[in-house]
Amino acid sequence: MAKPSRGKVYLVGAGPGAADLLTLRAARVLAEADVVFHDALVHPEVLALASRAERIAVGKRCGRHSTAQRFINKRLVDAAAKHRTVVRLKGGDPMLFGRAQEELDALRAAGIDVEVVPGITAALAAAADLGVSLTRRGASRNVVFATPRVGDGEPTSDWASVVAHADTAAIYMGAGEAAAITAALLARGTPSGLPVVAVENASLPGSRRWFTTLGALPRLAEKAFRGPVVLLLGEVFADAARREPAYADLLRRVAAHLLRA
Amino acid sequence: MAKPSRGKVYLVGAGPGAADLLTLRAARVLAEADVVFHDALVHPEVLALASRAERIAVGKRCGRHSTAQRFINKRLVDAAAKHRTVVRLKGGDPMLFGRAQEELDALRAAGIDVEVVPGITAALAAAADLGVSLTRRGASRNVVFATPRVGDGEPTSDWASVVAHADTAAIYMGAGEAAAITAALLARGTPSGLPVVAVENASLPGSRRWFTTLGALPRLAEKAFRGPVVLLLGEVFADAARREPAYADLLRRVAAHLLRA
């Protein structure tokens, strides 16, 4: 008896949001897909590229439980037995904060062919939007991509030490933990006046940005953010911040407060 | 008198090499370009997408002098006075080790409209090729992108401390300085047995990879590398290394050496 024909699974980076920031390869794979399992955060215009596929939302990137992840793994394995081209579409790049390893391991254990298609990650889209290079001669020779979030039962690794040592940092999934981020970095000697840019919905038409400082971040985060936010930290953002009227205003208010104290 | 019509300059990420890892937006901008100034490392298939443009090579990414950079800045400003769509095409992503800030500043100072189109950076393409996620629950919650190279007259920032603190690291432009990288990281307490993967020409058909350890990296680098290499460091590569026969062989030889000593 012939073995049942097996499909191939593609873990595809959907990029930061804008459909035209998908790679050509990702667009081709989506166009060929029979079924697409996608994060809730993937933009509808990106999903529309999978014109002939069944599209199945399987939860968002952060905050999902491991039981949900095991269920996704099982659905991917099952789909590969039934379809030729299965796509697992993840926001940003699959290999950065995408929980890709668990899916790769499950698919390999089941003997299924798997390929990863990279995507533009949110921090690089945000830097492009801002027109600020994350590295700069004489000012920044390294960039860390970090998250303060940890999974259930996982020890908190010392993300704050890495960020405090880096020239530039991008913090993912940190918008809801701004107070903890500021406290942890101040405790490691990072100056309160370090420039911070919060970019919400990078690359999308409704994208918003706030120029602030590490010390002022928690108050901003309390009232401002609505969508997914990447936090960019570093001296490389000082020039761009000075061009921003709202930031100049913040500095004036901080100075006035200090004079009153 | 009417002002001379001014063009727009696009700083475009060419991605890691493979033409289909360009974004859809980058492909569109290249197709519309009147003139393209490109790094020497950009793949011919990517350049071919700029079918109607004059294509001008302006040196490679690393090792070029600041006079050359000033000359590139001037050529971009001059081209924007003559053409509608000017593209500056850079390997990988423009905002990571691409010297983009100097070009952005020069163009803004000349009052020229400029837009950045992000690209897939080499480390993410390498991770996709390897099928290894750079982050992993319980093992890696942060990734640093660093380079040991500094410009003329620039103080050496402590890149090694950042890398030593990070869960996972990608080192760019480090292939020629493997001995210095190993020495600096060992001095900061990084274990000699830390898994290292060197990926040459990530995403291209002739791509090669070597699974090694931090301690064994200098000997490998002396004899093996020919093209651009990204070095990936971290425990997340241990499983992939164990699947690689050549690495298992290396471990056997190290063990035999230790038994003899």
C-alpha cells in the first residue's frame, strides 16, 4: 500500500503589518497555500494574499497558554497529512518571539518537511518609519531585541542586564509592563533621561509614535497605548526626539518641575 | 522661476542575498528606480529587478573609509536633483550595520525627501535556513546583534559584555576577528563549549554552515570562510548541532584530546 501523501509546512513571517512588507517568497507561498493557520494580529491585507486557502485564526502571539500551543502543533501535523501546502503565518519574523521552535520540533518529530520564510520584524519596521538607524558609527554598535515577558513557570532571565549593557534596545511585548521595565533598568544604572520611542502599529497607516524618556515611560504607557507597541531605547533616538515638538515640550515640563523642586 | 523638480531617495534593504527575500515594496521601488546606488555585496538577481535604472556600485558594507561615505552622500544628493526615483540599495536591512544614518542626515540637510524600506537581515535569514528559533521559551528571551568592528578613530565599545549577557547573539562582520571574539568572550566568563554556528552566504544556493564551539571557532575561521559570514552563538543551537554529523565528530575529537591530556 502506498503511504498517504504528505504535505509541507511553511512557517512564514507575515512582517510588521503592511502587506507590501511581506517578502516575495512569503507572497508566493501564501498564494499556493491550501490552508493558513494565522496569528490574530496578522493584517487582513496579508491574509488576502492566500486567496485559495482556508484561513484559520489560532490565537495571538503573546499571552497564549501552552495547551493552546500544543493544540496548534497538533493541527499543523494533521493538516500536513491532508494538504500539499500548509502555511503557519506569524506576525513579524517567525524566529524572533514567535514560539517557532515548539512547532518546528513537533513537525520534525512527526517526520514532516518544514521550511521557514523570514519576515520583517517590528523593530526594523519601526526604525524605517522613524528614519533612525539602530546602529550608528561612534554611538551604537549593537542592538538587543528583548522581552520582559516570560511564560508560565519559566524563570525570569535577566533581560534587564542585557538591555542595560546594549547601545540600543528594542523591547517587544513590553507595553503592559512599562513600570517594571523602567524600575528594572533604573536599578541597573540606566539613566532616567535615556531617550525612548514607543511605536504602535509600526508600518501601518494608523501607526502612532511617542518620544519620551525612560523615566517618563510608565506615565505614557498608562494612558496612551491601544495596539501592539515596540519600545525603542537608546541615544540614537535623541536627534529624532529633538525634532519632535511634543518631546521638546516634555523636556520643558521636566525642567520646570526640577526648578520647582 | 520654478524650482528644479526634486526626486525622492529610497534607502532600501536588499535582504540577505536571495532575490525572493526582498519585500514586495522593495521590488516595486526598484522597478520604478531611475538610478540605483548599490553595495558590492548585493546579489545580481536583486539588481536585475531594477530593470530600467542605471546601476552604480558604491563599495561594500564593511571596511570602507569615511571619505568614501561622504562621496556616496554627495552622489545621492546630486542624483535627487536630476532623477525622480533614486534608490540606495544596501545589503540586509538599512538600519542594522548599514551606515544609513550618515546618508539620512546628508539627505535631510539638503532638504531631500527620503524613505526607508526595511529588509531581511542576515541573522534572521540564517536562523530560517537552520530551522532554529533565536528565542525559545525557557532558554532564550533576548537576542543581541553586534559587531566587533569599529570605524577609524572610534572608541571600541564593550560589545563583548553585551554578547556575554545575552541569551543568543548574532555577530556581524566578525569572521576576520574570530580569535579576538573568542578571547573577549572567554575573558567575560562565557564557556568555551558555547555552541556557535557560522553561516556563510545565508539564503543563497552556495550557503555553507559550520557547527562549532566558542573555543574551536578561531581554528575554523582560519581555514574555512570565503564569503560573508554571520556568527550565531547560544544554547538554542545545541540541538541543531547534535543533529550535525561533523559537530558530533568535533566533540569526539575534543573528548579524545582531553583524555590524552
